[in-house]
Amino acid sequence: MGENASFWESLIYAHPTCTTWKQEAEGSIYHLASILFVVGFMGGSGFFGLLYVFSLLGLGFLCSSVWAWLDVCAADIFSWNFVLFAICFVQFIYVTYQVRSVAFDREFQELYSALFQPLGISLTVYRKIVLCCDAEVITLEKEHCYAMQGKTPIDKLSLLVSGRIRVTVDGEFLHYIFPLQFLDSPEWDSLRPTEEGIFQVTLTAETDCRYVAWRRKKLYLLFAKHRFISRLFSILIGSDIAEKLYALNDRVHVGQGFRYDIRLPNFYHVALPETPPVPPPRHSHRLQRGSPRRKPAGVTNCTSPRYL
């Protein structure tokens, strides 16, 4: 204990105390370095935040090196500040190279700004998603079919970038698909990774369309490597299915029958024939205790709550 106490005492009290303070302030270079440090540590996250931090900190260490060389004339202070300046400069060059390496075409950049950036997805994660689709945007001409009912296999997941897609079943219109919506999210969600299936609807381009397509097996491999991307697509697909259900909400009831989207097999509407009301018994004005209540006609059944 005595040795430890003497060590701390020598560390604290061995140095001479400042009896007199300098009256004049340090040079402008020193104050400029301090300002650069304060502003530099206010940087944010992400690639551009790192560029901001390393550029200002590097300039601050450079100013401190000049101050140590010209005013203080201390080789050790100059050496440390110059080494830190060199580290910040190397980091700035490295981050700049990374930003340049994840540059995308115009359509992918617009897709990132509209869909992925608001969710806080970084450019490095988005780059993995883009590489999974081979960084290719596919063109679908007007009145050409993306999928045909009962014929086209479900082997990919596609996202509409521009244009409008019409969804029909047996020639009957169901709803439209607009940009930033998946073309086949219900089909994707209805199958397990090991299952196969075919489209039960026809998807036709009403205008010239552009879309991005991820192959099914390749996308599942990406999900296996990066669970975060798997959860991201699960959220996007679930939200897309919900939007399609809301689009069908106004078209469920037609006349005396009911319409349902067979792309969503767990969502159906049962139409029962209307039955005339049964008058109550002449000598009874209310239901007897224990008597069953009638089920109204046209009751909606949903076997899976995830489509609600």
C-alpha cells in the first residue's frame, strides 16, 4: 500500500505547480485547431458523416502540428499531431474510395432514396441487395405479360420501378400495381423456400414498365447470410400485401355475390343465400334462454390473421 501511495503521490505532486500563468493568448493557429476539433466532433454517422469527421479532425491536427512547430517548438507535440493528421488523411481516402465503389445507376439511386434510405438502410447493405439482382433493371413493354395465370412459375421476386401493372383473374380486373410495389409479394409469401408454385393471376403492363427482379434461390441465399436483410424484406413484403388488401377493400362486394383475390388463399369471403326473416312466435317476444342465435348471411371468414 505504501508503494502504491508513493506512486500516486509522485504522479500527482512530483511536477511543479504553475505559479504564474501566461498573460498573452496562444496564436491564431492554435485557436483555429481547437475550433476545427469542436466542429469535427459534431459529425454524424454513415459514409458522409465519416468524411465530415475525418476531414475536419485532419485539418485540426494539421493546425496543431504547425502550432507545435512554429510557436511551441516541441518535437514530441509536433510528432504526435502529425501522426494523427496522417491517420485521418488515410481514413478520409479509404472512406472516399468506399463511397465511390458503392455508386449506383440513376434508377437504383432513386429507388434507394425513395424506399430504402427512409428506413435507415446504409449504402453497404443496399449494395448487397443490388448485387443480388445483378444490378439490372428489366423493361416490360406495354400490353406484355409479366405472368400468365396457371402457366408462369413463381421463381423470383420483383419490384416495380416505373409504369403500371394490371392484375386480372379469368379476364376480370382485380387491382393495379404501382411503382415501389412488389409484383408478386402474395405469391412469395404463400410459398415456403422449398415449395414451388405457379401464378393464379395474370399481370399485364398497362404502360412501358421497368422493374427489378431477384431470383428466388439467390435471394434466399442472401437471407441466410444476412438476417438483417431477411427481416427488412419481410417487413417490406408484409406492408405491400397490406396495401394490396386495402386496394381490394372497395371491390369485395359486387351485387349479391362476393369477390376475393385468389392470390391470397387465406383470405376468402363466403356468400350465403339470403333467407327470409323468421317471425317470432306469437306468444313469445324474446329468445328463450339457451336458444341458438342465427348467423347472419355473408359472414367474412379469415383463416389467417396476418392478412387482416
